[in-house]
Amino acid sequence: MNVEDLIEQQITAHPVVLYMKGTLDQPQCGFSANAVNILKACGVDDIFSVDVLADPEVRQGIKDFSNWPTIPQLYVNGEFIGGSDIVTEMYQSGELQKLFEN
């Protein structure tokens, strides 16, 4: 399976997918930690996370797939939501919480 197919499978098989540096328990950058904290504050318990530091192909592949240059990247119900700044802004405005109410 090529990296694009793998990413497509991951985001369609799981309702919440976070491509991040590190793991949910041990984020390796502040932006990834922020995304995890925001998801937890929204009450999201079932997060499928992918540590991009563990696989260079996925690290570049997710950037190519989304046409977004930075990590973390959040997908909800197969839709690309955005990176750290967008996730933070959506959380502060209440928009992110609304995504999880449905």
C-alpha cells in the first residue's frame, strides 16, 4: 500500500485522526500537545493518532495529501480541519465543539 492509500484508509476508517509529532501520551512538540489538549477539552476520547516522526514517508505524505505544510493535522469524519492555529481558533469560537456534537 502506498502512503497516499494508507492515509486515505486511516482518515476514512476513524472519525477523529490526528497526525502529530509524538504520541497522545507524549507529544514531541507544543503544537501537537495543544491539539491533543483541545481534543480532550472537547470531550473526544477516541482519537486515532499517527506519529509522523516514526515514519518519514507518512511525515511527507500527509503534507502532500492535504497540501498543508505543517504538523499537526486534524481530520474529523474524513474531512481535513486544519493545523494547530485553525484548531485553536475553531476551539475558541466554539466551532470545533459543534463538529463533535453531531
